[in-house]
Amino acid sequence: MSAGAPSLLRAGELAQAWAGQAQWRILETGFGPGLNFLAAWQAWRDDPQRPGLLHHCAIDAQPLAADALLRAAAAHPELLPLAQQLAAQWSGMAPGFQRLGFEDGRVLLTLCVGEVQDMLRAQDFSADTVLLAQAGPADLHTLKSVARLCRRGSRVALASPVTAEARAMAQCGFAVDPEDTERAAFEPAWEPRGLRAASSVATGSCAVVGGGLAGAAVAASLARRGWQVQVLDAHDQPAGGASGLPVGLLAPHQSPDDDLLSRLGRAGVRLTLQQAAAQLQAGQDWQGSGVREQRPGEPAVWHPQGAWIKPAALVQAWLRRSGIQWRGQSPVARLTAQADGGWELLGAGGTVLARADLVVVACAHGSEALLEAGLPLQPVRGQVSWAPRAEGQDFPAFPVNGHGYFVTAFPLEGAPAWLCGAGFDRDDTGCDLREADHQANLARLRELLPEVADQLAGEFARGAVQGWAGVRCSSADRRPLLGQLRPGLWTSSAMGSRGLTFAVLCAELLAARLHGEPLPLPRKLAATLDVQRQTSLQPALNGPE
């Protein structure tokens, strides 16, 4: 970071502060043109001793447009390339939290869109550096909210010398540097209840049970933070269950009242698109095609952020990350807590398959029996129909979603193909292909796209349509189940038919909870995914004698 960087941060300040730390968390109370974030990012890039992960959590009631960010950075050539990367992801800045990822997910920006105090209350993490970016003195309520997110020793940079607010800062536990009144530290004279610890977070060994979207996403998120992860799965290949779907649609749910599912889905779609763009081959494994949503009697809705994605390709990309070991044909039958706080994972005959400090169970409807914690999981069978595209077929130029869905063209077995589906057969665990389900898919397609159904009816009648069937896992309220059931034992499951939407979101939320990081969702919204809302939490797992 150059000495003239237009930032509350100063040359060398972060490098000195974060030396030896696994990650560093910055809280900024006013994002503005983003120059503080860009300067912190540049400092991270320039430092060979940088932490493995840099979090920047910033608040802005009315974010600027992307072109304004670029204009502000143009006066600082060293920051302009980073500003261009930022602008490329700068869309859909609706109220709430927007998570943007850079440097292969090692630099994370969480932009909290809303009023400062509301957004501070919505977060729950331990800040290492605080940037009080407002030009005027901070009010007492804001300082109290900031103090809640500080640990002892958290560094504070102010936009102007402390004058009128000095007493308020002292009341909230901030000690102003007498020789530099634009700098302070959180050093309360008392011991606040629940005072946060320093930022270094211990990592170790982790075993993830399940090698589909949910498990692979968790493995990648934890490996990026320094965990050594084993992924154990009953199948001989990754994505051997419902995540083996030939192609899936990724599109946000939209409701007139912006309901819970809409807000969760919007956050999840953003994160998955970032992962797809960074790790998959466009046109082969995914395509940011946009998706049209249409339902009878309602105006069609265009989702520009929609895409088709091959789930298995995404799973395989995640599992290639350094620090992850894949172990197929390794069904886990039992978990046993150890006296030292770790866990043993046992096979059907009692053989020890693995030992780990942390276990994450992400094996769909198999999670219920393994956890023995009263999880209300329900298997939901689905079958899709597909065939190679024939010459002269006239299809929409983009996928269409509604009651069922239709992917117009994607590469499969070396040729362009179309796909439609899918059924929702609850409490059905069969993966056999059924002619009745092909006909049900055609009926859904006739409702969604009558002209397309007319073109394909002959292929269905001749038996020229191929299929794929799998079993998803759903919860009672159709939201994922994420959280800790016992010390060191977590689950990420019940993605239903929205594994592409929720897998990354849940994985990043799990990592944030483990490491005291900024949440990818407002605190109350994150709570709607917590496993404890739907479990009896009976202590049925075998603990130490």
C-alpha cells in the first residue's frame, strides 16, 4: 500500500498488525467509493506474510454505482485494477448483505446495505481493525454497537482527530492514542461479558460425510481456511447421489413481498455464481445464460443472474482444492465422540474409517440415521428427461423455469442436449427410471412451453428420451439445516431441490460460525437455517465413557 493511498489505513499499518495471523477481519462503518477496501486488498497482495484470509465487512446505506467506484479509483493507478474486479461483481446491491469474493475466495467483501446501527446489530463477528469512516464524531449508540464486535486490542482508525467524542469513546472502552488522536484501541477497563478472543483460530483435521454439493462445498470452504479435510462417501465417485444431476438451473426465487426464501436465495445465487465463474469452464460446465421464470396467470420474470450448471463439475472442482482428500466407497455407519474432544467415524463392521477434530455430516437423508438427533428429513425422488438436440428444433434461447424447468441446450456426451423435469415424489427413495415420470415431465413442459412440448412429443412417444433419477433431501419447512449438534459435530443438509443455491451459502455460514468471521447473511436471517429449529437435540450419540 503506497504512502499516498487514499484511505484511513496507512502504509505498513496492516502488515504490522496481521503478521502471524491466519486471517484478519476489518469492519468499516462507511464504504463510500470503496477506497479503504481497495487499499486493504492491495496491502494484502503486497505482503508475502499476509494472512490466509482477509475479510472486509463494510456498511453503506446507499451504495454508489459501479462507474462511480471506477472514477474514484482512477486517481490512484495502483488501485484501479482491483477496482475493475470489484466493479465486475457490483450488481444487485439490495438492502441486506452482499458477499463478494476475490483472489480465489481469500479476500472477501461483505457489503451491508442499510443504516449503520441496523447493520452493526445484524452482524456477529470479531473485528481486528475498525475503520470509523464517517467525517463527523461517532455517536454513543454507534460506538456501543461497534464495541460489541471488538476484541480486546482491536485497532480503530478514525476519519478525524478525536475531539468531542473522546468521552463517548472512553465510555465504550476505546482508548485513544495520546500521540495520534486518529488512532485508538479497544481496551476496556472492565471485563465485558462475552468479550471476544484474539483473531487467531485453530484449525485441524475435519471429516466431511457426503461427497455431493453440500459436503464438497463445506470441504472447500474449510480447506481454504487451513483445515485438512477428508471427504468420506458411500459412492465410488463424487456427486454419486442427487448432485449427479446432468444439469441444474440456478435462479433466485422472487416474491412480491421479498419473503424469506427470496432473501436467502438471492444470497445463495450470488455466491454460487462467483464459484462457477472462478472454477468452471463456461459453455462446457456452466453458462451465465439468464433464466426466464413464468407461471400461469403471472407476468414472466427475467433473472439476469440465472445460469445452468452441471452440479457434478462444481463438486469435482471443489474437491480438487489443496488440503482435501476424497475417499469413495467409505460409508460411515456410526460416529463416536472421544475423550480428547475428537471424533471417530466407524464403518458398518466397527472399523475405524477416520479420526478428526471436526465432523460435518452432509449426506442428505442419510444424515438422520447417522446423527440420531431427531432431524425431520424427508427423501424426495426426482426424475429428469433429456435427449440430444435435433436439427431444426426451435427452442427459446435461454432456460425457462416455472412448474418444472427446461434447459434448451447444454453439452452432454459430446453433443448439445435439452433437458426437462423434474418430479417431487416424497418418501420415495427409488432411483429407477420410470416411463410414467417421463410422461409427467412432458405434461409439465406442455404447461411451461406448449410449443416446445409439441416439438418433443414424438420423441417421448418413440421412447427416444433418456432420463436420470435421484433422491434429494428436504426438511419440514423446506429450508436447509445447518449448525452444530454437539461440540465438534456439525451438519449441512436438507438442500432439497436447491442444492446449487444453498450449498455454498451454508458452507460459508458454517465457516463463519467456526472462525468468528463476518456472516454472509444478517444474523436473524442466518438463524432461519439453524438446525436447532427442527431437532429434538437428544444426546443419543455415543460419548466418552
